[in-house]
Amino acid sequence: MNAASPMAEACVSKTSRRQLVRSRNASVGAGNRFLNECNCDGFRIDTLKHVSEEQGRNFCGSIKEFAENLGKADFFLVGEVAGSDDDARRYRDVLGRNLKNFAHG
């Protein structure tokens, strides 16, 4: 089996990054439009664990920034992270102020 050349790997990686950015921009754009049209006070992000910490941070940060620009400094974001306490802690640490934290019992 032949290993992919460094040039081929760079092309795939660049394409993947572009697709990721387009996907993130589409998600943020949809969230911003929904927020603007519905004048809601928060979002629940279902199964946050299915995106990377970076994707979650970027999405939540973008939504919070847009909400703040609309005068919603206390816009509420809550995300579901099923799994262990360590899983929840990892996301909470990465997302910081952008996501409310609720302990589970």
C-alpha cells in the first residue's frame, strides 16, 4: 500500500479546512438569522459532544457576540455533553463564558 504524498495530504487537509469553515459559517449564519428573526433569549445546543471543542467554542462565541450586538448581553447558551464529568469539564474549560454550566446528579 502506498502512503499518500505530502502534497496530496496538504491538499486534502486544505480542502477539509475549507469545508469546515464553510460549514461553521453556515451554522453561525443560520443561528444569527434565527436569533434576529425570533428575538429569542437563548439556544439549546443538542449533543455538543459531536463537534470538536474548537468548533463549539467558535460557534458559541460567534452567537454570543451577535447577541451582544443586538443588546442581549445575557443571551443564554446551554449545550448537552453526555458522558463523564471529565467530558463536561473539558468542554466547559474550552467554551468558558460562552456556555452556561449545569452540574448533573
